[in-house]
Amino acid sequence: MNEREAREVADEAAEAVRALNHVLLAGGLDVTDVYDTLTALAVLAARLPQTAGQAAALVDRLVAGGHVVIVDGEHTGNPETAAAQARLRLAAAARAATALARHLDEAAQGLAWATHHEPR
């Protein structure tokens, strides 16, 4: 996979979340659909720390190989500090994603024994 494909995959994931927001807003789902959706979102969130770690490692390799130049901004001329800042922020994002995954899973588990009921 090249950088264009990686960006396209990330864009597709963002678009999928947007589409999911519209499906949930429209309603028409029952509680088991909500449970399944929350469970799938928990799995998605649980995978994000690996993505963040791999992005950090890739930036480090690119900087170490001399493939990054910072031409403006806070880290002008210093790709090492830019990479260090990215690493810190990606580590924080990974921790947040882990917490998100846990909360989504807990929300789903609260509905694990729920079933649809038609009111009389």
C-alpha cells in the first residue's frame, strides 16, 4: 500500500463514520442493532492505538532517513522536534482511543441482554 492508498483508506473510514451518524439519526433500528453497532465501534476504537503507534514509528523512520524537512512553523528546520511532538500527541490519542473503546464496550454490554419489544 502506498501513501495515496493509506490516505484513501483513512478517508473511507471517516466517510463510514459520517454515514453511520446519518443511519443512527434516521432511527428505524432496534436495540439489538444498537448493541451490534456499539460493539463494532468498540472494535474500531480498540484498533486505533495500533494505527497511532504505526504512524509514530513511520514518522520516526522518515525523519531518521532525512526524508522530512520542516519549512515553517513552530519546528522550522527541526524535524526531530516535530517528530517528538507528533509522538507525544499520537501516544495521547492512543490512550484516548483505548478509553473510548472501553466506554463503547461498556455501553454495549449494558444492552447485551436487551431485545426488541412492541408496546401494546
